[in-house]
Amino acid sequence: MLFLSQFGSSKFKDIMEIVHASVWERVKLCFLAVVFGWYLVLRRLLKWAWNPNQFFVLRPRDKPPPCLVDNTFGKHSYIKLKGIKFHYVEAGNKEKPLILLLHGFPDCWLSWREQIPILSEYYRVVALDLKGFGDSDKPLNKSSYRIETLIDELKQFILSLGEKSCSIIGHDLGGLLGWYMAAIHQDVVCKLICISSPHPNFYWNTISGETIFSRKWVYFSTLPFLPEIDVLKEDLAVINDTYKHLQLTEQKSNKDYVEAYKYAFSRKEDWTGPINYYRNLPYTRLGRDGNQQITTKTLLIVGNADPYVSLENIIQSTEYVEKCNVKVVSGAGHFPHQEKPQFVNESIIKFLVVINLISLGQLVEKTAPTKSIVSSWLGSLSTTVKYGNQVFDAVHKRTNGVVPLSRKVPEQTTT
């Protein structure tokens, strides 16, 4: 947004803190919300006039699809924190380190269906429905979605699981929350993986296009009532547009994940909570001074065909982290963990496990079927390092030196 775009050149603070927009900046954002709100309303009215019979069609969905309620991926559990009920799916051994999976918008825990089975072999995996999403509680008041409240609840959620720290993997909006967690609660986050999610000070500058992820729609979302009505039009056509990549997958697997998402967002109140994130978060950023950076080891994953997130913003995000690796997924859009799950899973495992030689030795001894995979990774590790450093040298030159000099590490490769 406006005030966020000015932060890239500012100085760093001794203690990271959440900075809120000034009154004048809020006035400008409200003005843009009204302008683009009326723009989108007029466009919708023209579309309604052209085809009135289909515009307000919304099919009833009273029964959840099997993939949302069965225990194939893990155990469905609930926990209450300060009166707010959180739903999550848990898999893996509780004695192992915790990994917290945070989905994006519009999404739910089901976003991680390709990652849960793999990660649960080595970790305790918890895929959370963020507040306002899925089967978690959906407070309607905007103040419930202030960033300070959200990250405090995430910290309390981790502690309620009997853990003092964990690694976080977040996509889109979930990655944005992961950034704030790593900056404000560095003692809680061991490692951070952000998928299709630049640093908060670049996040709002990268969105474009004419979809639900567009900047115009984000301005529009700050208005009351209208955004919730808009997303329900044409039987949740926004879900069809967002998850086009699932059509081919569903034909092969015979699982209607798109219908599962439509069930999760089938009512007006299913959208108020998620949209409230966009009524709050554009007004915040991370402030700092001096030379302090996020100390949590971080991996950034982005698809090279992502229409909403630019590689430039991902590279610029590395300025805010002491040790940051980048993985570019060839042929993937905004959902690389769903579009190219095998590639993304291997990247995650390498970053979390294989780089640690002690953990790697335990991984090899754990089970015979994984030996060939790990051996293959080890056999190609030296080649990967050499190739990755060459690619990163090229990116470093093309981005005028925004990549940290400590970039040459095994995981940091681009494809």
C-alpha cells in the first residue's frame, strides 16, 4: 500500500516492532477504498444487468465433503484460547519437533494435504484453521483481527500444545503471519518457511491483477458488507478462479477439493472473518533501526509464474533476514505447494532436515524406504551447491546487490 512502499529504504531499529499507519495515511487508504469500491460496484452492476439470472446464484451446501471431515490426513482437534475455538488437524509423533502450518486466503487446513503425510514422518505436524477460517470460530468484529491479537493467539496456541517453540510454514496470508511471528517472537520460531509471501513491508506492494488478490479488491475489502456480498456472486465463482490449478488434479484423484473450498466459504459469515484480515493488516508494517535483522533461519518459496508475487519482492525480502534461502519453483503459480507438491516437499525437507547432518544421519537410519531418497539428495548435494551459487551470483548482479553475501548455503538454489 501507500505507506508500506516507503519503508524499504528506512533504517533498522534495535527492537523490531509493529508500526501502524498514521492518520493521514489511513485517510488516503479510506479514500482509495471508496474510489475503487464504487469502481468495482459499477462493474458488478453492469455484469448483473447483462446476465441477471446467474449473477446471484448460490447453491446450498449443507453437508461437508468427505475430505474435510475424515481422518485421512490426521486427527481433527479443537482448543479454546480466551473464548475463541481453534480447529486443527494433527499428524505425526507428539514426541518430535512441532511444525505449524498456516494457510492463506481464501483457504483452510486442507491447503496442506500434500505436505502433511510427508512431514508427519519426521515431525509433529499441526495444520491450523486460522481464526475466521474453516471450522475455527469466526468473530465478526474487526478488532479481533488486529495483528497484535493474531500473533499473540498463535503464540498461545503453540504453548497450549505443550511446546515452547516450533517451525512455521505459511502460505500467502499464513506466511505474512509467520513473518510477524519470527520478528516479534523470535524465541518461539525455530525456522520459517514462507510460500508466495514476501516480507510484510513488501507484501502489499506486490499484488496486482483483477482477481480477489488484486490491489483494487484489497482497497474494496475495507468497505463494510459489500465485499462479503461480492464474493458470493455466481455460486462462489471466486473459488473457481482461485483454484483453477486443481481442476486437472481432481480429474486424476476423483476428489472435489474445489467443492470443499466452496463449502468452507458458502455463507456470508464465512467471509467476514477472512476479509477482516484485509481490513487490518494493510495498515501495519514492521519497523526497525540499526543493524538488527530477523535471526530465524528462513526459506522463501515462490512460483516463477505467480501473477501476484514478484521475484524482485522475494529477493528484497532477504534484506530483513540474517540467513535467508530462496527457492523458485518452475512452472508454479500462487500455490506451488499444491501445484508442484513433490518439488516443494523436497525443498522443505532439505531445509528442515537434510542440512542438519546429525538429523540427516537419524533420518537415514530411521527407515529403509527413505534411504534411496536421502542418498539421492546427498549424491546431488555438491552439484546443487555449485549450481545454486552460480544462479544466485547471477540474481545478485541483476538485483543490484540486494541478496545478502551469506547466501551460499546448500538449500539456496533456484530452478
